[in-house]
Amino acid sequence: MPKFSNSSQAKLATCNPELQMIFNYVIRYFDCTIICGYRDKEAQDKAFNDGFSKVKFPNSKHNQHPSNAVDVVPYPIEWENVDRMRYFIGFVKGVAKMLLKYGQIDHELKTGIDWDNDFVLKDQRWNDFPHFELIL
């Protein structure tokens, strides 16, 4: 059974308890790594300047305490394997829907490949495959 590394555990610990619940469930079945939870000003502005975020500090859900966004990818990391990323995102969305239905979490989950959460992926102008955030 997969498990999070110490680094992933520490990053996930900076996130909203609902995100922690979702990904602690996901890791039981799908090996993944936490890239980023909370981002301080320096990290957020670097993500913006490097083209990995569309917003500067403090306008990202990553900038809240606890973070209401998390960046997660399947492990081992294969950035060019878009099909695997989409499969992982669908798995995570299914887990989140199940946990919501059974009252384990209170909020829906939005992803960086479906910003408007309408299940239509072709209408996105920018894809952020690792990004998951709670709809608050």
C-alpha cells in the first residue's frame, strides 16, 4: 500500500483538514506526492513569476491558513503523461464526491483542469494539472 513521504506529510499538514482527509484516503489506493500546500508571499510570488500561478500573494487559496488548495501529482512524477494526470484527477474527484456524500467533508473539490467545475475540460484557457481546491 502506498504512503506519503515525510515531505508530503509535512506539506499536507499545512492544508485544510478536508483536503487532508481526501488525500489521506487517496494515498491508500493511488500513490501520489504533495508538491505544495501553504505558500507564503515569497513562494506565491515565485510561482506567479515562473508561470505556475495566475495570481500573486495573497490571492491564492494556497495563501490561507490552513491552505484551501493543494498541488498533488501521481508518483512517480511524469509531467508529460497528461493521460495519467487526468486519470488521477478523476480518481481524486470521485473520492471527494464520496466523502462529501457520506458527510466526511462539507465542501466540493475543484481542480485546475476544470476551473468552472462543469465537467467540460475543453473550455479551459489554462490547465494546472496538480491543483485541487475546496469550493468554500
